[in-house]
Amino acid sequence: MADANDQMHAYTEAVASGLYAKKSGLVGKYDNVRLFWEDEITRIYLRPHLQKLIDRSRTLMRRLRILDLGCGSADGYELLAGVRQRDADLQQTEVDLLSDEIVGVYKGSDLNEDLLDQAREIYGNRPKMIFEQGDFTQGLPIAADERPYDLYFTSFGTFSHHNDDETAVRLLSEIAERVEDYCIIVCDWLGRYSYEWQDLWTNDPSELRNMDYVVSYIYEPEEREQKRDQLQHLTLRLMSRGEAERIVAAAGERAGVTINPLAWFDRSVLTGRHMDTGDYNRNAQPLRRAVNSLHEINERTELDSLLFNYVPKGGFGFLNDYFEHLQMCWNALVQHTQRLLQTYDTQKRCFEPKPPSPPAGCPAVVRDMMERMNLVVGAIGWLQYGLPRENIIEPQLGYALRYLVNNLQQGRGCGHGLIGIFEVDKQTS
């Protein structure tokens, strides 16, 4: 297994670049896809389980304890703090699920001091937020007399730092052993079958367990090539659902406690960061950049850049079928939106001709999103001010594509991230 301290140099370099700063837009770590797709998709799946934790804490008259493993610069906290109430109406102003009064302590643990310093600089004035150096590949980073936590959280491939499955089993078993009554665990791995690293696909997972991961995506293409020989590399575990299930089962058996899966989902199926670099698949298209443009204020997107042409890999029929179906659905929605923009008459405030009906065999999720785009373009296409295409129609197309991909994902490791949400309930086991 690669030395953990050596791997941390890659994150130190990223911080020094200035492109790890907390900003959004077309490039950088905190780009639009990160903010409007990746974080939000995780929140969608986490919301009901976080609500259960909150309700349970209120019943017991105690506050939540959260441990963010591999916290970086408090990325996990920001993701959690952004979880919103599912049914918030238009009149509400306070919609965050995780209010300050329900959080007792948030502890962020990370091996890299540069990232921890960045977190302390931002959140150091909040007394309930603690940041400590720790290496979770060497065991659970809490003191022997430290109370257990209610939520053990990882994000953005952090669990893939367990290059050796034994360390992952040990960590999960230690968490399960220390639970008093109940907790939620969120594990976030790199998906084995992401299209962005199709070159690494294998039918025998034992052949390629870890990948040589380069943090090259934070640079623009020209600068990326100039710095190619200077970039630091990480060794990160690729994970399929079957492999992850075996790890979790082994940890539960060791702890003598059932670790029950609540949800599996794929994150960033077509919009992982290395779709743009092509470092691990020369056929990858820069779809992340195109989706970033959809959500960029005052930026008009060339919608042809969103059209996806999947290139199959021989010997992977089940993956080829999935990605080809996803391609057809994705492109159908983009092309439908293109037709809407081309046929909308801004003077008459109507479509001429009327939008065509979706194909008969079109999945319901595609039909629903086509109808949504009909309503969006028809409702505001006539506006003359505020750049309605750039600032309303294109972001709504982005959300429609996100909804489409999220409803077609299978939780098998086909996205940049494979996330599992688990519970340990000692009261019912």
C-alpha cells in the first residue's frame, strides 16, 4: 500500500495552486457541477436518513455528533449543511434541515494539514466545529474516552484512500463496535466502471484494485500539459457494488453487529472530472465543461457540446447496454430542447410548429423532462430582459439532465463516485 503521507503531497500541491479555493464557475474544485449536481445528488439520497437521525435526537433530547472522515477543508460540513427540507413551500425562508441548534459537535479529521488550516481559517470561529489531524486508514481517529458519533461521513471518493480492503474493514468494524445504540455511516468510493476511466475496466476486479489518480483536472488544458511531469499522483481504490458489499459484510461480522445498507447510488455518471481531461479514456468527451456552462450566469452554451457519443468496450455487454441507453435518453432530451429553442416564436409567444411528442418507447423520465422543458421555454421564452436562455432555460436543462441521470443510475459503480449509506442499529439487532 502506498505511504499515506507521500500521497498527501498531491493535496498540498492542489491547495498551493489556488484552484482548490472555495469558488464556483467553469473550472476549479468548486465548479458548477460540484455545487449543483454532485453535492445535490448526495443530499437527495442522504436527506431521509439525516431526517431520521434528527428526529431520533430530538426524541432523546440530545444533539447530533458528526465525524467527517477525510474532511479536507470542511467539504463534508458544507454538503451536510446544504441539505434542505423536502417539502419546503415558496413562503418559507428557513429550509435547511441541519440547523445549528441540533448540531452538538462537528469534528473534521484529515491527514493533510494544509487542508485543515484552510478549514480552520474559514470555520475557526465556530466553537462546535473541531478540526484534527488523523489518518483513518490506520483506524478510527478518535480517543478511547471520546463519545461515539451519530453520523460518520465521507465524501468525494475519500473511502478510496483505503488501498487495502483490510483497513476499510477495520475502520467500519471499529465504528460498529463503538456505537451505543444507532448511527449512520456514509462511504464514498471511486466507481470502478466510470466511463471517464474506461481504459481501466476489468472483468476481474482482483486484476486492478487501485488506480494511479492524477489531480490534473484543476488546470486548464494548456497548463495541464505544461505541468504534466510535475503533478503528484494518488493511489486510490476502485470499487464496484459487489466488492463494497463484501467489505461491509466482513466488517459487520468482525464487530458482531449487522451493518445494514440503506441506499447505494452512483454520483457523476457522465460528469466526473476526468471526462474533461481524457487521462483515462481517450474517447471521453468534455461533458463536465458543457454542463458547467449550462449553470454559468450570463453564459450561453452551444448545446451540440452536450451531445454524447458513447464508445463501447468489447467484453462489457452489461456496461455497454447501460451507457448506450443513457446516451440515447440524454441526447434525446438535449435535442428536444434544441428544437424548442428553434421553434419558439417570441412575438407570438408560442411554438410554431408545436413541439413533437416523445417517441412511443421513450422512458417515462425522459418524457417527463421533455414536458418540463416545454413548460420552461414556453413560459419565459418571450422575456426580453435578464438573458432568459442563459439564466433560466439553460440551468433548467441542467437540472432536467441531472434528474434524468439520477433516475437511470443503478448504484453499481458506474459513476465517478459509488456511495453507500448504512445504519448500525443495536436496539433492533
